[in-house]
Amino acid sequence: MLDRILALVVEVKPGERRALFWSFAYFFLILSAYYVLRPLRDNAGITGGTRALPWLVTATFFVMLVAAPLYGWLVARLPRKTLIPLVYHFFAANILIFWLLLKFAVAPQVVSQVFFVWITVFSIFAVPVFWSYLADLYRSDQGKRLYGFIAAGGSLGALAGPTVTRTLVEPLGPVNLLLLPVVLIELSVLCAARLGPAAAGFNQTPQNPRPIGGNAFEGFAAILKSPYLGGIAMWVVLLSLGNSMLYMSQAELVSAATQDAVERTRIFATIEQWTGTLQIILQLALTGRLIKHFGTGIAAAFLPVVFAMGYGAMFFAPVLAVVMAFQAAQRTANFAISNPAREVLFTVADREDKYKAKNVVDGVLFRGADVGWAWVFTLMFKKFAMSIPAIAAVTVPAMLGWAGLSFALGRMQEKRARLLQSQSN
């Protein structure tokens, strides 16, 4: 009966079901933890005014400049079964420290700003580590079929997190909500431990339990040498452009609408609820079939097209309701369709690149781009007094170019997948 129900939403083959469920649960728990924290982060980011946002984004980038080589050093020296739990235990311990500091009101404004930076760093590591692990386990053809369903687990978590936040933020207060993500993260470690044995033998590349080796900076060099990895890096830089201009516009509009911390947290949580609901519908109904039948290029291009349309809407109606709907639409397109497609791109990369280069792309380059685009927005909006509609208008052409890059990467991925298949045969 379970197989018949699964067949309605995902094309799962014999031997894949256990790994599929552990992957689903793992992603659900990680995203639940993050999305409990995210509305708290967004409120912390505008505590004391929006002028601090570019500085907070800049601080995040510099933290990543230190953290990425450290992670690369750990990847080179620790086996996968040790590395993944260590990363998550570290972040769970950090949350407990923030809870204590905020509970006893130790420099609350400074701690709130450090908390903003920390949650961003947490998301940079927690989610990419998950996808690196999956890229190391699943083949390209499996990723196309199964990643949509697995991503739906994350979407359920993205819906559960803000729902809990909206429900409990007033009776418990934002600070006490920090204890819930600690439990969720620790449960995700259990899922990760069960996933490895369940997926043994999937990939055409032997699952070597030993450390990858190399040095801490090889991820940077790989991106410079490989046109394929360089194209993925550029895709992420353009994603940062779209996200940054929208996030900064949203922050300005929300800050102008209300100064009440509880109400602002509810606004951010409402966006996450809309996003989670739409994502689940698309991921269960369309994602796997769309990527399999139309390819990774078209799926990856879906998000840039949504961004172009959203900025067009902002040009004509730069109001909070439109920005909230745009934010929900782009996050849905990202996590439901284009992000699973982008993760499929890494299934045909070398094993070392799945961990080291991917971390550089999703961490240092993405946050470095965030820094640049945040300051670009600040200059345009505050220094040159450009309106939000004007900023939206100049962003649209870049979004269309991003769609073209998506098609090119899709063709390169298909070529690499065919080569790997011929080598395994």
C-alpha cells in the first residue's frame, strides 16, 4: 500500500525506499530548525534600524572566509560519518549559548546582531552539508527522480517551523523558542547516521569511508579551473543578486510598516507559511517529473523567470503585499524546483568537489555576493535616492541572463551524466 501511495508522487525503485525516507526526515528536521530560527533572525536583523543590515551581511562574509577553509580542513581529515555529526553538534551547542546570553539579557542588541550573522552561517553549512551528503550517495538519474520528493521534506519543515514560531512566539517569547531547534538538529544527526547504510551501493562511485584528503583551499582552486563549477558559481552569484535586492526592499517596507518586534516576526513567519504550503504542492506533484522529463536546465531556469516577473510586479506596485507575495513565489520556485535542479548539477561532480567546492560556492561566494549586492542596494537606495521601482527595473535584465546560464549548465550536466554512465558500463 505504501508503495502504491508513493508511486502517485515519486518514481521510487526497489531498494530506494528506506534511503528516501531517511533523506526526507533528515531534511525535514534541518529545515524545521532553521525556519523556527529564521523569523527570529529577520527580526534581529532590523533591530536598531535597517542601516545595520549591510554591515551584518559584510560580517557574515568575513566569518565565512574563516569558516570555509576550516570546514575544508575538516573534510580533508575526517571521515564522513564523523564530519557530519560534528558540524551539527557544533551548531546545536551554539544555539544553547545564544539562549543563555539572551535569557539573561547580556548586551541584547549586540547579541541579536551576532545572532543574525550566526543563523546565516548556520544555514550556509547545515543545508549544503545535507545536499553534499546526498550528492555523494545518489546517482544523477536518482537525483532527478527523487530530489523533488526529498525537497518536500524540507518544505514540510519550512512550513512547520514558522507555524510553530507564529503559535509560540507570544506565549513563550522569542528567546525560549531557541531550545526547540536544538532538539530538531540532534534528531537530524540520527537520520544522517541511518541514511548512509540505507543508500550503500547507490552511486557508481565507491563510497569510501576514509577522509577525502587534500588541503583546505582546494575548493577555491577547483572553481577557477573548471568551467562547469565556475558556471554553477555564477548561477549562485546571480541568485544572490535576486535575493539581496528583494530582501533589502522587504526590510525597508516592513521597517516602515511597524516597529513592534512581535508583529514583525509574525509578518516574516507568514511569508514562510505561504512558501512552505506552495512548495509542498509543487514538489510532490511536479518537481521530480519536471526535472526528469525536461532536464535540469529548464528546471534551474524556472527561478530566474519568476524573479524577472516579480521585479516587474514591484516596478508597478512597490508595496508590502506585493513584496510578500513575490518573496513567497521566489522561495517556492527556488526550493521546489530550481534548487533541487541545482543540487542535481553536483551529482556529476568529483567527490572532492561535492564537499569542498560546493561549500565554497554556497558559502563564501554566495555570501561574498550578498555583501556586494547589499552595498549596491544601499548606495542606490540611500546614496543616490533611487526608488524601489527603479531598482526593480534595473534588476530584470540580469535575471533574464541568469535564465540563459541555467540552460547552458543543464546541457553540460547532461553531457557529464552520459560520460559517467558510459564509464560505469
